[in-house]
Amino acid sequence: MTRLIDRVRRDLSELADSHPVPDGLAERAMAAGYRRRRRRAALAGGVALVAAAAVVLPFAALAVDRPSPPSAGAGRNAVFAQQAMPTREQMNSPDTVPPPAWRILDPRTGGYRTAAVGAVSMPSDDLRYAVVIPPVDDAAQARIGRYETLSGKIRWYDAPPPAVDLPQISPDGSRAGYWVHDPGTGEAEMALVDLRNGRVTPIDVPAGLMPERTRVKTLRGRELTSYALLQSRDPFGWLLENDRLVVGGVILDLSGRRTGTVPLPEKSVPIAVRPGGGTLVQPDGELGVYALIDTTGAVTGRVPFRSCVTADNAMCVDDIPSFHGWRGTDQILVRDLGNSSGRQAATILDAIDLHTGERHTVYVKVEAAVGRLVVIPADNLPGELAADISF
Amino acid sequence: MRESERAAFSEFVAGSSGRLFRVALALTGGHHAAEDLLQGALARTFARWRHVHGNPEAYVRRAMYRAQVSVWQRRARHREVPLESVHERADHRDAYGATDHRLALRSALLRLGPRQRAVLVARVLEDLSEEETAALLGCSPGTVGSQLHRALARLREIAAELGVEREHRLIKESLT
């Protein structure tokens, strides 16, 4: 045994010394690192446009003729929209993002329809409407759409071009909210669109939530075209409700007037506003920590994400998972971007109890290979459907 | 990413790439696959550079080991393991000498499964303990022990097989 190990050691050493270190490793790694960051930002940005519903409205509005059994979705989730997965060639292409194609749930049948849109919001409480934005390579960018889940039709409204692909719809389905970018001032602001009459209201948002400007390339037909995009660092740190907007710890009415603040620890970064109260934040200076803050400002849950290697040169890494949504009353769904790999990861999430820190893997039910996901609580789905498609 | 961070990353790569490339070569067995493996790990590290505390070399090393045993990331590189290139460099005149035994063993190493080879590299080349290897690969120390045991047993089998096959082939060639 010893002799074999010695021979293996000698052979491994010879193998390890058999080639010189290639040149330009750092430069190539940095270029690839940038691409990885861009892809990650794009994924994290829209993977789960999630904010849980604040008010549970009856599902009868969907005009289903079967009786609505008790909710089978409590503490469970379902996929509302899923982005078609890019091909391996597209994934390997260094400077392109794939053309968009989304499959959106028909809440009457449980099936999915395909729509050529850039991104999809979570739905209104009655699951009838969602906001969609034009594809990034669409010539008519200055518009925003209301998607009808029962028919698959989109009604487009003339509106400022969306700068960040993270629209939201108010729980009653009457308004759309999304980020726009003023090229004159360079500032980001919010646009509210009244979906009943198309009226647009610009909203000044508090400083400090400026989305990050980036430039992406995409294929339009066979041509490679370049577009400027804004990518929010805190994609879920704002919430559009029926009568107010919560952005970065500030509460605004729908005319943009500041009406109050959300009590948050100083310099903490809001990750997601919880409908009905509470905010998930990243505390100041603690990159690998999520904390749940209640409406009084008290910390009611706290989960660290940190992994360490205990080899000789020990070190620790803060794992910053991507928030995907709320799960029941005590848990969040996250995807660990650092440890995930490629296309499998979109269908595997972790459910984490914010009070106990307990973590378990959740396997997402999807039709086929998907990229980005919009995950909703299954509470508003009719019982039979929830039983079929929830996870 | 600020210029200072780019400079720090470049400096880190310049200082550690020799050691890391050795490990990548031992893990993959071929310089193209090793370069891919190392560059992927470096790219991942650079993308998370602001969040890497302590010694980033350990982060890169861990990323390489885990990528090597990960089904998805390994698949793309698997075709590149140059088993045949080892034989191409063999000195056929030295049929019964040390070179053939060494090449047979090296071929056997490359025919091990990625996890078994990773355990061998960590335990034998890098001289890590079972606990350290387990932390690196994300498994239990018991699994490391059993994988090492199986890897050595498998090596014996494969090396013996290769030696016999090669001997038979060379005899056959000398007769024709």
C-alpha cells in the first residue's frame, strides 16, 4: 500500500509539473468574471419578481365553475412565469443574452402560454393580470403591457421605456410600477401607470437606490445589438401596493408624496418588502446575513450565510443568496448563486426558516428547462390546481 | 469593479497561478482541461472578489475541486482528458522499463472517476488530512477514507490491466 501511494505521489507530481502555467490567466478570468457578473445580475434581477400578496382575495373572480376548495397552497409556492432556457450555444456565447420567451401560467387550467416579452411581473392578487415589458431588442421600447392570464392577450400602454426589468403590479391590478432612467439628469425614478386610463405619474425616489447602469448585447435576428440597461442592486426592496409605494424604507402615496418611513436599522439594505408588514434586509457591513425586521423596527429573524474552508490556508466566504420569494409566514426562498451551477440551478431553491435558520432544498415544478422564474405563494390558487403545481 | 481591485486580483493570480495550475493539472490530467478548470475558478473568484475574505487561493482551490466533481461543469471538459496523448509520448523502445510502468500508472490515474482522483490529489499530492479534504470536497471524512481506499484498489487493477495489455501489444508488434 505504501509503495503504491509513493508511486502515485511521484506520478501526480510529475503530471502536475508537466506543463508551464499559461499566460494571460488573470486577464481572461477577469473578462469571464465580468460576463459571469452580468449573467448573474440578469438572472437575479428577474429570476423571481416576487412580493407576496398582501390581501388574499377570493379566487372566484376567475369565474371557474368548480367550487373552490380550501387552500392547499398554504406555505407552498408555484411558478407563475418561467423564462425559456437559452441553448448551450447561447450560454457559451461571450457577449450575448438570449432572446426572451416566457411561459406564463393560465390560472384556470394550470397550463402555460408563451409570450415574447422581456420580463413578467408577479400577478395581481386575483391572478388575472401581470405587467410585462417589451423585449430588450424590441424597437418599440417606450411602452409597458398588461398581460391577461386568462386569454394571453397583452394591452400595451405608451409609457417611458423601462430601465430595469423589474415591473410590479398593484395587488388590485389597477397600476403598474417600474424603474425608468432620465438620460438628462442620470437619475433613476419610478413610473406609475394607471392601467385603467394609461395615465403616467413620475415618482421621485429616495437617493441611494440608484440602479447600476450597464450595457448588454443581444442578438436581434442575426445582428448583434448593444443596449443600455439599468440593473437594480436591490430588486425587491420596493413594493407597489394599492394605495402606496414603499421604496428604500420610505413610504410614498401614489402621487409621489412622502407619507412615512419604514423603521429599518441604519444603512441596512432592503432586500424585499413583505406585504402586510416587515422587511428583509441585509444589515450594514454584514454581506452574508439576511435579517427580518418587523413593522416596529425589531429584528425578528436572522440568518447568516457563510461557508468556510478549514484547510491550512483557512478562509471564509460570505455566500449571498438571491432572494426569490416568501414561503409561508416564516420562510424565504433563496437560490445560492455562488454554489449553483448552470441550468439546473433555476429549478432548485432553498427554503430557509428565518427564525430557526433551518434550510432545506425545494425542487421547483417547471414545464421544461428554464432560466428566470417568477414564483408566487400558492395561497391564491384553487385547491386542486395548487395541489397539482405547487412545490 | 474598481481599478485597485483589478490590480489586486492580477497580483493574486500572478502569485498563486503556479501552485493552482499544478493542482488543476493533477485533477484533470491535461493542460487544456486544466486551463479551463483554473480559469473557470478564477472567473468565479473575480466575480465575487469583494466578498472573498482571507486567502483567496483557498477559495479558488475549493472552486476547482468542486467543479471537478460536479457533473454539470465536468461534462464540458470530460472530452478533453487526453488519455491517448500520454501514450503518444511513450518511448516504445523502453517496453519493459520504468517509463512504461509510469505511463501505465498515469493512464490508470486518468481513468479513475473525478471524485476518486480529486481525493487522491488532495490526500496524496497536497497532503491534506481527511478532514481538510472532506471540507474541500463538501463530503464527510468517512467518505474521503473510503474513496481513497477504492481509488488505490482501482489503481492496482487498472495499472495491472494496462501493463498486461501493453506487453501483449508490444509482443504482437514485434512478431509482425
